[in-house]
Amino acid sequence: MRGDGLACTTVGAHDADAAEVWFLHGILGSGRNWRSFARQLVERRPGWRAVLVDLRNHGDSHGQPPPHTLEACADDLGALAGARGSGPRVLVGHSFGGKVALTYAARGPHGLHDAWVVDAIPGPAVVSPGRDPDDTDVMRVLEAVAAMPLPIASHDALRDALVAQGFSSDLAGWMTTNLRREGDGFVWRFALDAVQAMIADYAARDLWPLVGRGPVRMHLVRAGRSGRWTSSDDARLEALQRQDLADVVRIEAAGHWVHVDAPEALLAAIAPTLTAA
């Protein structure tokens, strides 16, 4: 389904009045990154439906006007909720999508009870070599993307080119999901300048003041093996939990890709918030 430019797919119950949990992916991703996890979650909670959203400039969501900001992404979610006739009861956002989830939840949208922010630091991000492999890879990938001649001959050609530049085969394979056919070759499914604007806004925004604001219960997932968090960030998490402004869930076995590294632990954390209306 598409609502005001946003594309999404659904998994789970088909009932018109089914409660919904929405998933928001990270930068250079798409809703389908969460398909396997979402399917497992709604299998544990029959009667629920998962909505896998493609954020603006990602997946099949294109043509949204600038500015390409977190606030604009939250506006998109509101428009999608209007197009669908209702919004999420539970919202799950990972990385970039986590900050979008925070932005949207702080508005107190009707019907939203719980927001999960998965390994996304609410504060400004320092995206630079030496800070964190995940952040550094994103910037390196964007540099490689900008330098890649178009059209690209095939998925294999892109994979081989990225591996030759030192990227892992897993990351190179994942990047092939961002290709679409055009003529005899392939081009990117995203607009590079728009994605760069999204990352810049994500990195600059300080959303700590939004945590715990409004009626939505917020759950912050801290991946134990993620290099994104500083001791100052951890201290703020502890303070929020002490003041009962948010739930803090630590999954020590996981790196940044929590739903891939430790799906059972994340399922166990999120499933209890999918309750009867």
C-alpha cells in the first residue's frame, strides 16, 4: 500500500480492526529488512498486523519534497496513518528509524501506546572514522555510491566493486537491494543528495529532551556490542530509567543490527507490549 508517497507492506492479521505494529528501518535500508522479525513477532501475537514502512527516499517511497528531515519523516508517518485510516499501536524504529520513531512518538499521535528505539542514540551523532564501524561504513558506502558510474551492469558487478574497495561481502550484497533496473543496466533506488540530507539532519538533532515526553511509553534498546554509545550516553539512559521516563533494554550479545544478532532477545522484549486493546 502507498499513502501520500510512502510505500509499505503488511504481515499478519488481515482483519480491518487488527492492532498494528509499524517498523521503521535504518538509512539505506527498506521495510523488508524487518520482514522475518515481524513475521515471528505477529506469530507470537495472533490478531496483530505488522506494517513494514519504506521511509522517504528508500525502497519504493520516492518523490517526497524537501526538506529531508526527521520531522518530515514523522509528517510522512502521519500522512500514511491518515491514508490507512489508523496509525500504529506500537512503533519500532532502528538506527535512523529510531530517531524518526522518537520524533513521531513525542507528538502523542492518537492510538500509539509504545515506541521502541532500537540502538539509536537520541543525541547528536559523531559520524567520523575511528568512532564506530557502523557509522563509518555508512559514510564510506555513500562515498563509494557517489563515485560509482551509472548504469551498473549487474548486481554482481556492484557486489564485486564494493568488495574490491574493502567492504564485506554481506554489506556489498545488502547494497544490491538498492538497485533498480533502468534500460540495459541498474541505477540506485534512492536519490543520493536526499539521503545525505537525511543523514545530516539525523546526526545534528538532539532528541534527548523528547524521551519520556507525552503519553507514549518509550523503550530504548542499547546493543551491548554497538560502538555508538559513550559513557555519557549510558549515564543518561540510567537516569531516564531511574526517573521512570523510559524503559531501557540492554541486549549484551547484539551489535548494531540487533534484530539480526539477537532476534530472540529482541522478540522477548517487544512481544509483551503487543497486548489487547
